[in-house]
Amino acid sequence: MDEQGKLAASRRATGEGRSEAEVGERGEGGYRQEIVWRNVILMTLLHLGAVYALLLIPKAQLLTLLWAYLCFLVTALGVTAGAHRLWSHRSYKAKLPLRIFLAAANSMAFQNDIFEWARDHRVHHKYSETDADPHNARRGFFFSHIGWLFVRKHRDVIEKGSKLDFYDLMEDPVVRFQRKYYKTSVVIMCFMIPTLVPWYFWGESLWNSYFLASILRYAISLNVSWLVNSVAHLYGNRPYDKYINPRENTFVTLGAIGEGFHNFHHTFPFDYSASEFGLKFNPTTCFIDFMCLLGLASDCRRASRQTILARKERTGDGSI
Ligand code: ST9
Ligand code: ZN
Ligand code: ZN
């Protein structure tokens, strides 16, 4: 990226140029919580739609249900192998075709574009459980699960977040492209493709495929991702560091295709497997390993066995 581009990306990332009024609205010293009603209404409608979709399950073709599940897996990989382990943590390297696939899968997830997701996530790791953490679990289960999307961010998120480095993200043309065409890519990947494939290929009704492969799949994948921020920050063991909140939670691991080993992950965020156990229920790790086999991924970073054991000994809670 040229210097101009870098400067513009940095300005966007740091929030430079935000008006006094906008900053003032977040409260000078304290924090005035401002509800974003548009988000409350849209998320309520989405969840009502998902409950209605459950009633359609017995009426849908088996292939449609399998397709919805496949879409869920692709969605999940776009978040776990893409936005999370690749772009937020740089825990492995991916060649262009894999990055394009992961960016498309990430648009299917419709969880904000990769840049925004990774920016919030890096801030979450750096300032966990403080006001600068976008989904600070100390503000309760509801806030860390979904509530953080219903209010304007605490000013600490933006202030402290602006001090972190996000250059590498905007240096990736795939990230820039996805951010530029984010809305279009979401319409295509999150809504059109999941809905049209069952209708075109096996004659499912548009109604069924829209509610099952788009709405229900989207609502479930959001909630599963949010469980990492809520449940995995509140319930479970802390074998690696008992002084931090994130925990190992099997229930979350199962839903979030290997992302519930959260005490390990916050202790060793650079580890590409996000868990001590590599393949022990970690479909995301299986996927990255397979990509390495195909030559599409490389340089997987790992915390050494010795480092893990020493850390467990020093700060773990004694559980396994
Ligand atoms: C969603 C995200 O659901 C889910 C994330 C889940 C994370 C899980 C993590 C666990 C890891 C493992 C993965 C497991 C996955 C398993 C998958 C299984 C399926 N630093 O945000 P704005 C600045 S999204 C620095 O508008 P407001 C910046 O300048 C759901 N600066 O703040 C920015 O401007 P720009 C769908 C920052 O006005 C400006 O501030 N999406 C930072 O307070 C304004 O930013 C929605 O529902 C930072 N961190 O609004 C939309 N942040 O962006 C939700 C901001 O131009 N979002 N700045 O550079 C919104 O509507 C708004 O963000 C808001 C806050 C209302 C929440
Ligand atoms: Zn966390
Ligand atoms: Zn992380």
C-alpha cells in the first residue's frame, strides 16, 4: 500500500477525525450508554425468524437441512480459520486462493468485515475484561453475549484500540477488497447463495431455504460465536492461567468447531490450534492442517510442550 493509503487506513483505524460531538456523546470522564435501536430491532427480528424457521424443519427436504449445515461449517471456518486464527492472530500463513475462500466464507458469516472483526478482537485480547474490551465480560453475560452490539462502544475501546497496530490487515488486498465490497458480498454469500442453491438444484421452496439456510444458520452461527465471549469467559477450568477470566469450555468447543479452549487461547494467542491438544475435537485445526497438506497454508505457530507445561505449573489452577 502506498503512503497515502497507509495514512488513510491508519486514520480509519484510529478514529482520527471523529468530531468533538461524537466523542463527547460517549461521556467525558464516565460513560453514557447509548442504545442503538436499529441493532436491537434487527437482532430481534432475526431471532424471531430463527424460531419460526425451527417450525419449517419437518417440512424441508433432507438435502436442504444438510446444505444449511454445510453453510454453517463454511461460515464457521470464515470466522475461526479466517478472521480469528489467520487475520487477528497471524498464527499461520495462507496463500491467495485460501485467503479468497476464507474472505468469502467470512462474508457468509456477516459478523462485520475482517478488518473490523480483527480490530475488535485484538483490542479484546489486549484489554480483556476492562472497559476497553468491546465485549467486556465483567459487564455481565448479556452484554458480553449480544448486548455489546446494542450500544455505542465505550470510549476506552476506541481510545485504547487506536494505539494498536492494524497496518498488516489493510496491507492484505483480500482484506481491503472484502471491506470495500462488504455489503454486496454479504448479500451474495450470506443470503443469496444459501437460499438459491436448494431452490435451483433440488427444487426446495425459496421460503424454506431462505429461513433454514440463511436465517436459522446465521442466527445459530452468531450465537455460537458469541458463546465464546460470554460462556467461555465465565464458566470452565483455567489450567493455564487462573488469574485471567477466559476458560476451557467443552460445550463451546463443540459448537464453535474447536474455539472453546479459551483459557489456553488467551494464554497463547499465537498458537494456530488455539488449544494444547491439536486435533482433540478441533475441526478448525484439521482444516488448517489439510490446507498445509495442499500447500495453501504454512508456518503454523505452536506453543512448545515445554512452555505449556511450565506455564501450567506456574499459573494453572491444577485442572487438566
Ligand atoms: C458480530 C461479531 O456478531 C461477533 C464477534 C464474535 C467474536 C468471537 C470471538 C471469539 C473468537 C473465536 C471465534 C469463534 C467463532 C465460532 C464460529 C462458529 C460459527 N479499535 O464500531 P463503531 C473506531 S457482528 C480502534 O461504529 P460505535 C473506528 O474509527 C453481527 N478503533 O462504533 C470506527 O470507525 P471505522 C452483525 C475503533 O459507533 C469508529 O470508532 N453486525 C474500534 O460505538 C466507529 O466504530 C452488527 O450487528 C476498535 N476496536 O458503534 C453490527 N472500534 O469502523 C454491529 C471502533 O469506520 N456493530 N473504532 O474505522 C455496530 O452497529 C456498531 O459497531 C456498534 C458500536 C453500534 C456496536
Ligand atoms: Zn476471549
Ligand atoms: Zn483470539
